[in-house]
Amino acid sequence: MHRPVLEFWYEFASTYSYLAAMRIEAAAEEAGVALLWRPFLLGPIFAAQGWTTSPFNLFPGKGRYMWRDMEREAARLGLPFYRPDPFPQNGLLAARIALLGGDHGWGPAFTRAVYTAEFGQGRDISDPVVLSELLTELGVDATSALEKAETDANKTRLRRIGEEAQSRGIFGAPTFFAEDSEMFWGNDRLERALEWVVSDRARRTDFVV
Amino acid sequence: MHRPVLEFWYEFASTYSYLAAMRIEAAAEEAGVALLWRPFLLGPIFAAQGWTTSPFNLFPGKGRYMWRDMEREAARLGLPFYRPDPFPQNGLLAARIALLGGDHGWGPAFTRAVYTAEFGQGRDISDPVVLSELLTELGVDATSALEKAETDANKTRLRRIGEEAQSRGIFGAPTFFAEDSEMFWGNDRLERALEWVVSDRARRTDFVV
């Protein structure tokens, strides 16, 4: 029997997506859950409710708290943490490349590399040179990957994923979906999401037996 | 030596404050931490950023998710959960009474009674009759308590607390403050807040030794 699947929706500009991305593989492995890595853009979802930047910029009190909380939570997980400048970073090209990487097996590794560059080292993840370096370090042909990432077909695909995110009720990142469409939002809900996937699958298997 | 203290700031309309209020005493006891129960109103803080209702009403996608998450989290804690109608409830009078109760030892029990009436039974917590019943059940003279709660002095005191909340950077509820002013937001951060208080106290005691 196949392992139950959890969808992991993440946005490269999102601080808490960084924490989730760096720990999700080990957590899923331990729970016996397979992952579907789903890069997407929050920008259009925020824009639809009239926001032109991150809510952490729009609401400074919440923003100040988030930066402090990220410091604490990153330290807890043993992760480096650098506050990107500017924030939010433009993750469009990185998301297009990550989408492509999903087809070729290097999506998760590329995703972690981007987050580490952004939040662990303070590098500019909108810069094709930076992204090319990350790809090269992963043994991926950077020139070819960038070319394919920028094709109309790949751009359209990312746009469709954005529409899917919106229609499924995503309002922030990271967001997790169980097989029965149960939704969990935030790095703090990763464990709950994994538990749900496992117990939901067990429930359905009971019926089959 | 006195036990380290955690400040627990809560708003009666707040769903996640309900979860925190119902479990904080046991959690603090286990951690060896004393609690300062601090009822306050979020309304003026929201109003200052142009919001006239709960963000869960202003941002319907987030609101829909919150109700589902509350169902799950309440079930996890073995708590009943009823979605108040209207939401948010007006917790002004309840907060004034809770403030008074803090001086007389029945603040925490009254707080739990209000949250249970609101989120466990769907009762209207702006209704003085409901609040009187809760007070009577706690053995408190309801007529006298309501009278004292509505004095100018008590009203002013609650207003000052709102100003304190704003000046200390509170933007939501529940919020916890450690003795060194470290801030933690949300029911999900209660454990972190308790750990912080305990380890901060241990750190400072080391220096004294």
C-alpha cells in the first residue's frame, strides 16, 4: 500500500514557510507520510484582498513580533536566521524553477537551498545569478533550468497553481492539505497535519478491511 | 523564593483566548509559574489600524479556517465549542467584572465561566443577566459586583490597561509576557512562554548565586 500523502504549499517570501521547509522531510519520514511539494505565490491572493505587500509590513506591530518570534523559533530548530532586506523578497523566478524541479526530483533540495540562501545568508533570491549558483551546486544544468522555467508553459502552470490555491481557500503560507482536503495553516500545525493524514488513512483502511 | 510570573493577556471575544484560558492554570502549575490574569479589550487596538470588527470577519478565508481550526483544537483539549452568534461578542462588561474579580480572588474562575458560557454554550456574554448568573454560581454577590464594575474608577482602570496593551505592542490575543518583557502571542505559544519564564528566572538566579 502507498504511504498517505500530505501536500505542502509554500511561498519563498514566507518566513514561516522557511521553518516548515527545513524540517518537513524528517517529520514526514518519521510519520510515514509522503510529501507533495507545492510552490506557489501569495501575492495574487493578498492582492485580491487589497494588500500590496506582506501583512507583516502592513501591520507593523504584528511584523515586529514576527521577526522576534522567527529568531526564537529558528534558534529552537538550530537554523540560522537572517532578516531579508528588502522584505518580502520576490520569489517569482525561484517558484518557477522549483515547479520545474518537482518534475525532475530536485524540487525539495532546490527549495531548501533557496530558503537557506534567503533566510540563512541574506542573499537576494530574485537574482538569476544567485539561483543559478544554487542549481549548479545541486548538479543541475542552470542555463537549461532557467530557460525552461521561463517558458510560457511553465509560467502558465504556476499561474494555474495560484488559481488552485485561491479556490482551495489558501490565505497564507505554509499551508498543508491532507488527502481528504483537510487544511492546516502555519508551521505550528505541521505535526497536526501529519497526524491527521495518518489517522485519516487508517480510518479509511478500516472500512476496506 | 517567589515563583516566576507570566502575564496572561486575554480578550473575551477572542476564540484562541478561550483555549488558553481553559488550560493555562494546569500548564502554569506544572511549570511552577505564577499567573497574572490580565483582561483587556482588543477593540481599540484594532480600531487604531482601521479595523471595525474582528480580522476573522474582515478576512473571510482566514475566518473560515479559524472556525475549523477551533473545532479541531477544542476537540483535542476535550473542550466543548460553540460558534458565537454574533461574532465577535461584546466583552466589555465581562472584562470590567473580571478586572474587579482579580482584586478579590475570583478573577480566574469568573474568566473561565464567561468563556464556557460563550464558547461552550453559545450564551450572550454582553447580557448582564447571564453575567449575574455566572457570578452567583461562583458565590459572588452579583448586584454588588455589577455595580462596582460599572463605576467610573473601574471603567478608567480598564481603559488604562488598554493603553498599556497598546504601548507594550499587543496586537492580538492571547498574549503572554515574561518577567523580562519577552512577548509571546497565541495559544500555540503558551508552552514556549512558560519555558521562557522558567529559564529566564534560572538565568538570573545563577547570577545572584
